[in-house]
Amino acid sequence: MTLRTVIVGLSWIAADPAAPASDPVLGTAMPFSHASALAAIPEVTVVAGVDIVPASREKFLATWGSRWPGVKVYDDFRAAIATEKPDLVCVVTPDHLHKGVVLAALEAGTRIIFCEKPLSINRAEADEMVAAVRAAGATMSVNYTRRWFPSYCEARRIVRAGEIGKLSQIVAISGGPRAMLWRNHTHLIDLMNFLADDEPEWVLAELERGFESYGTVYAGDGGNDPATEPGANFYIAYRNGVRAYVTGVKDTPPGEPTINLLGPEGRVVMDLTGMRKISFGAGNVRVGPVPIVTEVIEPKATVSGMHAAILDLIAAHREGRDPQSPPEVARRTVAITDAILLSQQRGNVPVRLSELAPGA
């Protein structure tokens, strides 16, 4: 079965081709954009791309016209969806514009939706989108890409298998100019939820200097200007006892987060140098050092990231199950983001997630 697909929004994350591999015999690097991931799935045919910027539409045709002969471009997503009647819609608009595309796709009969993160920039919209997806019987995945990174999947497997004992603490470091609450930190918040593997209960936070009076309403520009969004240090408490501490302000080094997962029998460390499991043997620290074993971990995978996410979404739709990142799970990240803002506004005190639950 061919899945007719429309991509709404043609920025680099939507439309860039996969980078070259180390050698041509290896194909390309892992697909990193929506179009490059879709191009790696034979049953998908992209029939249209949508963007309000003419140059973006022209570039999309030049890049992908030979892969999908006959692909069209539109400047209006409603016209594209109504005309092309897609099976799958990729929503790659700025953060605050997701709802309109998702609802238009559902109203037109689309039943598979892949939406960029965050689900929304406020809880009311997020709740409306979740309810609409469920009422339509559609399958939706929100692109928290790290849920399909081999390293993070392997880390969660190690924790679930009890290889470091019961997970107690998660310590994460992420910074640089793009340390922005809705833009990059939304990935980090979701990653904490993924690794903690349970419901968050309360949040304590401090926004970075200069944003102390930011308030509780999104004031960004869709993720472009870092000056419109604060970074933050925050602490998330989970129902299963896991505690996650995140430091993420702009005046720190950029790059993929450094993550430490801590248990009584060891830790898992993920940073720019790779992934390691450090195990602690039995011993008496009052007598001598405890035996320590460090193991370099090399996760195994044939697909990852965006490519794996879309394959998971398609399979979930056919099997009648949720994908790795359903809208209700993505909604938790919206609530935690709101709790971070509320904690700052109230004087850096804990905010319980129950007060931000749907209908609360």
C-alpha cells in the first residue's frame, strides 16, 4: 500500500537531504530530516510540500522532484490537504502553529500524523489536539527524536533490566545558545520522561538570568530567536521515586546533552565521548576501594532517529497501537514546561502536575 504524504513546512528539518556517508558504498548518513526519512521508506510517496516562502518551495522541488516525480508544492496547507487527500501528514511548522494543521488534516480524513515537537505551546491547545486525534481514531506521533536514538533506547533497556539497580537519579547537562525552553529543552524534558519511565508528579525550577519575569505565556517566535525563550535549571520528581535534575542555560557549552543515570549498583553515562556503563562491585568503603568495572556500550540498530520514528508510526497505525511518542505522552512535556514557568513565577517553589492535568 502506498501512503500519500504531505509535508507542511519546508525548513531544513523538513526538507534537507541526508548527508553523504563516510564512503559512497555505505549509502548516506542516517536520515535527519522528514523528507530524507520518508525517502528511505519505499511505501511512502510524498505528493506535496507546503510553505509560505517561494524559495523554500523551489528548493524542495529541486531537491526531491526526481525522488518523487510529480510532487507538487503549495503555499496553503488547507488547499494541499483538501486537494491531495493524504494518508500521512508531517507537521513541520513553527512551534505555535501545529494545531491548525493537525485539525485540518483530521477533518480532511488523514489518519496518520507525524508532528514536530513540542505538541503545542500551551495546555489548552494540546488537550484539544489529543481529544481530536482520539475522536478521529487517528494515529499520531510527536517527533521527540531521541526516543528513537539507539543510545537512549539502550540506556532505558539497561535500567529496565536492573543492571544498575533501581534507577534513582538522572542528571542532565544541556546548554549553548539554543538552550530554549520550547525549542531544545522540550527534547530534554521528554527525554527525562522517557528515561524515568513513569508519570511526573512535581517540578521545581529557576529560569536563567534575565528571564526572571518572563511570565507563564509563550512569547517566542516559533523557535528562531534565542532571546525570546529562556533556558532553565529544573528538577522533576516522578511517581516511581526517580528524580531528574537538568541544568540548561545558554552560558554553558552547546552540544548533545550529557546524561548520567544513577542507581545503587552503577551508572550509565552518555556524553560526547560515547556511552558507558560503570558498575560497582560489593565491598566495604571503610576498608578499601569498591571494585569498579567500566564497559563501553555500543548500541545496536539498523534504523534510528526520524527514520525509525516514522516506521514506528506506520506500524503502530496498522497494528492498532500507540507509537513510541503518542500525543498524551507529548502533552506531559507541555505540562512540565508550564510548571517550570509557574515555579519561577511563584518564587521557585514546587508545582504539582496534578493542578495542570486535563480539565483541572
